[in-house]
Amino acid sequence: MRVTKAELHQLIQDKIHKAGLSKEHAGIVSDVLTFADARGIHSHGAMRVEYYSERIAKGGITQEPKFNFEKTGPSCGVFEGDNGSGFVAAEKAMDHAIEIAKETGVAVIGVRNISHSGALAYYVERAAEKDLVAVSVCQSDPMVVPFGGSEPFFGTNPIAFAAPSNDERIITFDMATTVQAWGKILHARSRKESIPDTWAVDEQGNPTTDSTKVNALVPISGAKGYGLMMMVDVLSGVLLGVPFGKHVSSMYHDLSKGRELGQLHIVINPEFFVGLDTFKQTISTMLDELKTVAPSAGFKEVNYPGERGRMREKNYEENGIEIVDDIYQYLISDDIHYDRYDHKNKFAE
Ligand code: NAI
């Protein structure tokens, strides 16, 4: 089923509003989810609407949160999310970061007590579109073994980075710190396929190729990815006083309780360093020079991070976004949710 971005946006906004968020908040949730689908990050788009709707309806996402932003220093602050929608809190916190970085050169803003905030690229690009450089990191469910361990401890803790160029190109680097997203294991399971032995481990902590035996994911590049996911947890968890490591809540554990997650935005104003014009021109030159690198076997050219997502977006603008039929039927239905996610084991489906 193919839909236009505008139609998808309206359907998601209506559903999230019906589940209990205000029209404004539902609109922001839909902005981030349709952004993800338009860029081809379908794991963080419309397929999650039913889960969010169930959590909103059951009170695990505060329907009318009391957001509060406290500036705790000239260039830093903490945004209290009151376990409201992570999408809304993260966007509003990024807008504070943008304002402060414009004025002081840098902003470090913590977002605490929030629910899932989806694809982090959305937030860092918001800053890059305003001529700023941004990094955003956040916590997620503990489902990854620490290097050398056999039990899950940290989350897939993503890191996103964006920087503007002198033209329409924006570098958008956005990744989970695991070799593969959980969605890829689910995909293999649904097709009864095996997985490479580098993606995940079984109950004993041994690498497995059996997608049904997966008990935890593994960090990218062994000890290095493990260090990165720990860094993310320190910056977006410990620093903000929310639960850390294996104490971080699970997505499906109890949908009536707030998740108390943390996220950190770091925004830098190039004007206070090399100067904005020089910065943007140099990024453009860097991207141009990357295009002159001879491609290796199997590649047509070297892409910059975020380029392929933008190509997908262009294609979707022309041909519509591909949405799974069941998800479309749910979105156009009158139902808020089908009670499918509460207390589900995080490794079950
Ligand atoms: P991925 O593996 O699809 O891409 C990672 C990065 O590599 C992207 O910046 C992409 O532009 C770049 N890339 C990929 N192929 C490339 C190529 N050929 N040339 C140049 N660059 C290339 O991303 P991943 O790790 O699967 O993450 C997907 C999304 O999941 C992200 O948006 C992330 O923020 C989100 N996520 C959110 C979580 C949360 O709790 N909020 C938890 C984990 C992930």
C-alpha cells in the first residue's frame, strides 16, 4: 500500500490524538514518525503507532505532561519530560538548545523522564537546518551484552550527528550502537531464516545463527561499541539522574508506567569556532571530495551519511511511501489499539 507523506501524517496524528495526546503533541509525534518512514527508517515509523497508542491510552505516556525547562547554566539546561511523549519533549528541548547555542556558541541540554523518541536524526537535523552542528544520544531498553558478558545490560543506545553544508546537503549520521537492530532479528524469525553469527548471542552468551535462540544483541566492533553504548548511557542516563544500564525500563514491560528515559542534545554554533561560512564551505568541499574517491567493488559511488535516506525520500515524494497493509488498515480503523503489547517479553516478537 502506497500513501503520500501528507496522508500518512494525518492518519498518524489522528490516531495518536484519539489515543489521548493533544492535537499539537500528536502532530509532533507524527512529524517524527513520517520523517522516519520517508527516509526509509521503517523500524521507527508507522509500524510503532499502535504500540505508542496503547501506551498513551494506558497512561504509560502522560497525556497532558507538565513539561518544565530549567536553564541550569549559561549554556546548559534540563528539560523535565514528566513521562510525556519522548518525541515532543526531545523536539522542544532541541529548540531550547538551538536558541542557547545561537546566543552562547554551545548548548548541552538534558531531556529526562521521557518515553521513546524514535529516530534521532530528526532532532539533530532540526539544528543543522538552523546552521548548527548537533549530537544527540539516548537510552533504550537493556538488550545488549556488554563486551565479555553473557547477559543483557545496556540498550541499543543510539548516537546521531548532523552538520550543515553550503548547499542543500546535510550530513546526518544516525546509528544504534549494536551490530544490528532488533527489527532485523524479527524479520529473520518471521521468514524462518538464520542470521550471521556476528549479530546476537543465545542464553549462554554464545554467538548464534538461530534467530529464534537470540537472547541479546551485541555491540558494534566488540569493546569499542561497548564503550560507546556505555558513554551514551552515562551522558543521557547517569548525568540526568534517571535509571542506568540494566535498570532502564523495557519498552513492553508495563504500559501503564512511565519509562523514565534520558536523552542529551549537544549543539555547537560554528560561528563561534572557524566561522559559519568557512565551516559550511569546508563541509561542502569535503562532500565533493568524497565523491571523487574511486568506489570499491559492489559500490557505484561513495555516499555521505544521510544521503541514501534523502534519495529514498525523493523517491517516496514521487511514488508514495510503502506501508504494510495491516498497518494501513489499523491506521484507517476506528480502533485505538488491540491490547497486543503490554507485558510482552522484549525478545518475544
Ligand atoms: P543504519 O545502520 O541503517 O545506518 C547507520 C548510519 O550509516 C546512518 O547514518 C546511515 O546514513 C549511514 N549509512 C548507511 N549506509 C551507508 C552508506 N552506504 N554510505 C554512507 N553512509 C551510510 O542505522 P541503525 O543503526 O539501524 O539505526 C536506525 C535508526 O534507529 C536510527 O534512526 C536510530 O536513531 C534509531 N534508534 C533509536 C533508538 C531509540 O531508542 N530511540 C534505539 C536504537 C536505534
